[in-house]
Amino acid sequence: MLKFHLLRILFRLLIICILSTFSQFGFSSNAFAQNTKIDNLFMKLQDIENKNYQDIEKEIWSEWRKSGSPKSDLLLKRGMDAMSKGDYNASIEHLTAAIDYTPEFAEAWNMRATVFFLMDNYNQSVSDIQQTLKLNPRHFGALSGLGMIFERSGQPKQALEVYKKLLEVHPRSINAIMSVDRLIKYLEGTSL
């Protein structure tokens, strides 16, 4: 009985130590819950028979837009609103503030990459896409943007490789499916 009681106490202390370590390094139970949810959504997205893939995609985007910080979430929203109005400078200001406040917020990097893309600033866009993918290697939006930049920059082989990677992550991506088909034909010498 005493041995069992001591084991329970040791187990609780171990849990407390683990949780305090996670919180010390910026991990939270919220982040773990979000990652688990996203992992489950990606498993569903991999099922090419799933007819609800667009709903799953929307859920993933919704999860990606949650930084864990109300301030960063608001800055992201303001940046997206400014982008949709064509006010790219204001958008970049808001998104840069979100990145400065929460540098691990991949979606802020991705949205800023999108704004730079819209401004035809491909170098800066690629830089932000690289950071997005460093933080979130499954970010199909960032992969799609990178593929488009390679295409517009006259680098069809690199674009094809990126779109193939995108299909590994999101096998139902219409953009990637069409782009892979088009680029294979182009690279094989078939006219578009």
C-alpha cells in the first residue's frame, strides 16, 4: 500500500515536471490539442476518397490562423483585411507586428508572403515562405505559392518538384494536380 502511494506521488511529480518544462519552452496544452486536431485533419485529407476534403481544408486553415495569442490573431485579421482591400503597406505593417510579437506564428509569415507575392516582390515572398515551411512543413498554401513563384520566374522544374511535394501533403489540391499535369507536358516538349 505504501509502495503504491509513493509511486502515485512520484508519477504526479513527474507529470508536474514535464508540464513545467513544456510551459517553460513555450509549449502549452492548447498547442498540443491544436496539433492533435491538425494531425487528425491531415489524416482525413490524405484519404483521396473523402468527398469532404474542402471542408477539411477550411478547418485546417482555421486552425492555422490561431496563434495562441489574441493580440497576434487580431494583427493577422487586420493584415488580412488590409490585404483584401488592396492596402498592402498596412497589411505588411500588421503582419510584421504579428511576426515580431509571435515569431513562431507560421500563418503570419505565410500571409505576409502572400502580400509580397501580390506586390510582385518574389524574393521577399520566398523568404517568408521558407520561414513558413520551417515552422509548418505541411503548409499547403505556402507550397502552392512557392510553386507559382517558380513558374512565374521561369523555373518549371523547381515548380514541378514543389507541386509534387504539395500533392504529398494535400493529394486533392486541384491547383497542384493541374500544375503537375501542365508542367510535365511542358517539360516533355508538349505545347501548353
